[in-house]
Amino acid sequence: MLRPGAQRLRGLLLRSCRRRGSPGRPRSVCGREGEEKPPSSAETQWKDRAETVIIGGGCVGVSLAYHLAKAGMKDVVLLEKSELTAGSTWHAAGLTTYFHPGINLKKIHYDSIKLYEKLEEETGQVVGFHQPGSIRLATTPVRVDEFKYQMTRTGWHATEQYIIEPEKIQEMFPLLNMNKVLAGLYNPGDGHIDPYSLTMALAAGARKYGALLKYPAPVTSLKARSDGTWDVETPQGSMRANRIVNAAGFWAREVGKMIGLEHPLIPVQHQYVVTSTIPEVKALKQELPVLRDLEGSYYLRQERDGLLFGPYESQEKMKVQDSWVTNGVPPGFGKELFESDLDRIMEHIEAAMEMVPVLKKADIINVVNGPITYSPDILPMVGPHQGVRNYWVAIGFGYGIIHAGGVGKYLSDWILHGEPPFDLIELDPNRYGKWTTTQYTEAKARESYGFNNIVGYPKEERFAGRPTQRVSGLYQRLESKCSMGFHAGWEQPHWFYKPGQDTQYRPSFRRTNWFEPVGSEYKQVMQRVGVTDLSPFGKFNIKGQDSIRLLDHLFANVIPKVGFTNISHMLTPKGRVYAELTVSHHSPGEFLLMTGSGSELHDLRWIEEEAVKGGYDVEIKNITDELGVLGVAGPQARKVLQKLTSEDLSDDVFKFLQTKSLKVSNIPVTAIRISYTGELGWELYHRREDSVALYDAIMNAGQEEEIDNFGTYAMNALRLEKAFRAWGSEMNCDTNPLEAGLEYFVKLNKPADFIGKQALKQIKAKGLKRRLVCLTLATDDVDPEGNESIWYNGKVVGNTTSGSYSYSIQKSLAFAYVPVELSEVGQQVEVELLGKNYPAVVIQEPLVLTEPTRNRLQKKRWKGQNLKKDL
């Protein structure tokens, strides 16, 4: 066991350390390798006006100041309440890694590391950056599958990543007990950096390029002005700012409250342990790679001639600093720590000693227990905030050191160029809303912390804090019949089960217990009629004398005529797809806009901002929570609904994409003839309190037609066969509509100069480099999900965007981006799934024609046959 020094030093504060690191050895947590005194002018300077005021002097805020100033922005001011690094930065373990299980955050990690590699040369400040690489350990077969899953998601990125065998792991980390090790996931270039020195180097760079870093300068008041600027008050004076950025770490909630916002953040305690010199470590000729024992749920790295390791204990044992949420952060808290609690992490200490036996005879010289801030889903909140003009956030960083460099660059680019440089919607602060209560935030933060190292499956669901107050009217009616998925606070059926079927949540990298039931739902919609709950759609009402003019400016498509609906896209100034919405023109100048649940406030913010910027006289109302939506689809959909309404639903009277207000079983609805299944169908928008009555009426009316439920998994299989694109997969801020195959929805010849029009003309003139194609592939028990690597002639040439099993042809189906020269029908490529490359072929899309197309072709054939008879 670790030697008794642990008990003797329980509660030792990090601030008592005074050692300095050495560039030749791994840094000391207690050392400050880049200690730097601010110039005296920083103490006396003040500005009455600023382009951007950044609140918070941790590594994230200082990184943003550095990037904005370096990019040429004048009048960048950072205000810090005490001193730079106070809060969470100064005591961080400083880990840096290229790895991230998601897709977009890999880019943030990459940009951070590339910046840190050159920062010392640029600023003259030592940063204490060590890059011995890192190894994630697989000690179970399912972990090996997870590594294979992650490899295909990394192949089309710039990041180096390899699966390595146990022999190679032992060579790189000779102190390991190899008994349980099956494989490793190795990232060259990973390592750790001294957070204090990093922040001071960024600060030196920010000053070099003209930014003012003012501290101590606590912000005491924020007042929004009618012109969109802000008055920022401090004890030193006030400052007028064109925008403010909240980067205040665990004080971010307090800053948000100044303007009436409740940011869903909560501080949690995280501990790590530092040992004294270990002879076996001291004898090594090169630094050990950073180790992550995923089953033991801890990280471990070399610290000088000893080791540092930090566990993530279970959600039952971890500690949330909830008193800070109710009472606020204690005044003056900055470079303090909490009392250590080794008992809380003892099982992880024991796991570490088993995996790295030299720990058993090591002395603990330090236990660091400090606050870090968690959002409900563990991801930070980065970007402009909906509902408040010119208020940006960079908060909720559980891993601020690896995110700081990349997020500073990302936000700087967005602020300067008016659009995000790449898709990063998973960090959108607007993914949360009024439904995100303190109770929910705490439950999810506990879960997220405890799940730090669990296996990351596709289609993962996490159940803490659910359901929220944001359930559809059908939740209680359906919850016992289906597996629910979580969508922006809503519960929505993913798949339904029948008596005798396995109803458990069984995540897997391969086909699992939902595969057969989803196939039944698919057949239900294709052969009979199905009902699905679409209430999570984001829904906005827009009206006013300038509504048509505003929408014509926002959307690349034409504005639909009164009584009709279309699919429209909002583009960025550079011609990328910011959003996809359904636009329904209800009455002259009054519109209902619908978007995906995860895009609700993301899209609303963009619309509101453009309305204010252009001075449009419009009223914009978010009615998402007021309306429920039922989708009814399948060849018998008309027959069932016609029983419940006096409105003529025939094809000639109620046309595809038409919208009408009518009554279904005497319940008022707005009916739109549209379905994401591509089959005959309607979406029925109604008061949320009418959902149960409407659902029951439809289900009762459809008994003769054998009506049944279907969920989003079946919907996905159906839409893929129809070649319907999905925002966030086939199109986003990384793609333009031309390469995504959305030309039909983009009207470059319409008179309005919509956002992105000129950029899109240039893109079209230059020609495309890649295209979205539809692939079929014969696999065994695994299907593409999206973001897998596409191979051709031994090289990665593209990536899938989404995928599913096609129940019609009994093969896997996927969308993928490939170079234009590989986009022809019949082209053969390979798709990597779980470490194996499967042959795939580009097919003519769609695989299955939509119902309106089939209907139109059938009418054409009838006309042709009648014409022949007449002749």
C-alpha cells in the first residue's frame, strides 16, 4: 500500500509548495516554470471603451485575449477579479491529449497542442510542455472494440492515433503489470503542460499584441444598453464594451446572474495524488507516456522522478460543491483547495497500485483536491448566448487546459468573421434552456463525472436527471411501451417493444436488441400506417410587416406561397449550412418555422440576431413548448385520418407540402402534408394538452388498418433510404449545400441577396472538391453510424456522415463525403467498421423513391397509357 505519508500529509495545500520545475524533467505541480510579472502599466492603465471585454483570467480567458489581439482586434480588455490562474487553472494536472471520443473537439485539442508547441518560442516564456505520448489501456474485449470504433473515427482527421499490442505497451511503459492488458490506444504528442506557465505565456503574448489585462478588477455590474453595447462596472471604474465574454470559471454563474441568466454549471471536487521520488522511475532513460487505465478510472503520469495520478470516482462517491450553487462562491476564494479525502478514492488508488506495482512502496507528498466546473454533459459552453445581445460565454470547462488554446482560436475566429470556423454545436451554450434546473444540473454532473471512463457506445443514453419537466403530452402514455431517447430535455421514443421482447437498454458496437423491433416498425410504415411523437421539434412563429423580407434574407430557398411549406436552409456568410428548417406560410406574412430539437435555440439566436441587425419589423415567438406534434405516415395514413376530419385529404385537394388548419376528432390542428419517412404522411401540430386525446383518436380510428407506433430509429432508416439529408450529419457549418446535394433547395437566381449567396456563387464557379454520395455495403453484424473512415487504394479519402441498416435490401446504407472523382455511381470504396474494411459501392439515390415521386410517376404512366388508347 502507499506509504503512511499519505495520512500525514492529508489536507496539505498545494500553495505551500515552492519547488520550480526543470525543462529536462517532467514538471512539478507545485512549480511555476514560466512565472512572469505583469508590466507596471497593467496596474495603472484603464480604458473607457473596449471592443471586447473578457471576464476571467484563467487559461481560457487569457487564450481568447491572446488570439483576438494577435488577429488584430484593437481594444481587447481582460478583467480578472484577483490574479491570473486563480480558480481552477492553477491547480490543474495539466494533461494534454489529441484524443477525444467526439469528432469536432478533436480539432480543438489539435489546435491547442499545436499552439502550445510554439508558444515558448513566440513569447519567450517557458511553458513546461512535455510530450511523451499517452496510452489508453484496454483490459476487456469490449474496450478493444471501443478502440477500433475510435480508430475509424480518427482516420480522416490530422491526429495520429494507433492501436498497439501489449508488447509495445510494456516497452513504452516498463513499470506496468501486463496481466490484464489486451491492447492500448496510443497518441504520439500527448502529454502535460504547466497550467500556470501556459497562462503566463499566453498573457505575455496577449500584451505583446496590444491587449490590456487588468487585475485585480472584479466585475460588479453588467448593464445592457439599447444599442447592444454593455456598461461594465468595476471598483476601478466603468467601461463601455461592444461585447462581453464570460470566461469566469466557477464564478461564471455569478456573472450570468448579473444579467438574469442561470448558467447550468456546478463545481465538483477533483483529487489527484503526487508521490515522492520512486527509484524505478528515476532510473528511466526517458519520460513515461501518460497512462489512462479506463477500467480503473484514473490517469497517471510521471511527475519529476515520481508519479502523479488522478481518479474519477463513481457518481455515488464523488463530491459536488453544491453549497456554492445555493450560496455562491465564497468571497475571496481563489487559490485555495479543499480538504483531501483519500478514502473517497481508495479503490482507484488500489487499482493503480495493481496496474503500476511500484506505487505500493511510494510515499505521497501531496494530495490536491480542487474545484473544477462541470456542465450537465461535461462539455463546455462556448459561443454567443441566445436572448442576450453581444453576450458570449466560454464556461464549464472540466478540461480547461487542453481546450484553452483551441477554444481561444475558435471564439476569436467566430467573433472576427461572424460565423463559427467549423461545426461545434455540441458546445453551443444554447443546447440548454429553462428546463435545465439546478437539480438536473447536479444529477447530470454527478453522472458525467462518474462516467468519465465508461465505454463510449454509439446511440448512448444516460439516465440521470430524467425526465425533465419538458415531456410531451404522450410521455406517460408511451413510456412503458418504448425505449426513450433524450433530445434537448425531451423524452422521445427511439424504438418500441412488444410483449416477450427484451426491453433493456443494451448498448453495443454491433446490432443489439432493438434491431428486430426497428425492422418491424419500418415495415409498419412501409406497408400499413404508423404514428410517431415529433413534439421535440423546435417551433417558432414569425409575423410582421417585414417577415417575408426577413425570411427571404435568411433562407436560400424561395418563400413558400400562403398555404404551403418548403424546406429551407440558412447559410453563413461563407456559404456553409448553418441550419435547415421547415418553413410553413400559414397566412399572409405569418409563418411557422420548425427545426430539429437540438437546434432550437441555436437557430432562434441566428434569426433574432439578423432581425435586429437588419432593423426588420417582425415579431418572433418561440412556441416550442406550447405545441405537440404527431406524425402519421404510411400508405394507410390518409384512410385513417379521413375518418376523423371533414376536410378532404385526397391527393388532388390536400397536396404534398400543403398546410391547412382543420379539426381532427374535433381537435384543432395545423396539418402539413410532409413526412421525414418519405411516405404518405402528415405532421399534426396541436396544443400540447391535446396530445393524448389526438393520439387516442388516431389509434382508435386505425384499428382496422392495424395502426401502430414507430420511433426515431425506424425514422432514420426510412429517411436514409429516401436519401433525405439530416442537419448535423450530412450538412452543418463544415459543409456547403452544393457538395451536400441540396441544389434543389438553393435558389441562386432569386432576387433577394440572401446570406451566403455571393460566397456560394464563388464556390460554384470554382467547382467542388468533394460530394456527398450514398453507399451500400454488405457487413456482418455491424452497421455504419457516421464519421467512419472511407478507404480507397489503401488511403483514407473521406468519411461517412450517417448510416443504418436498410431493411428493404438487407444491407447497410450510409451517406459519405468522397472526392468528386470517386463520386460516380458504381464507384467502389471501403468503409472501416470495428477494425475491418468492408467493400462499399456508390449507388444512384434514392434507394427507395418517395411517395410523392412514386405517385407522380404513376400518374404519368396512367396518362401515357390513356394517350396510347386514344391513339
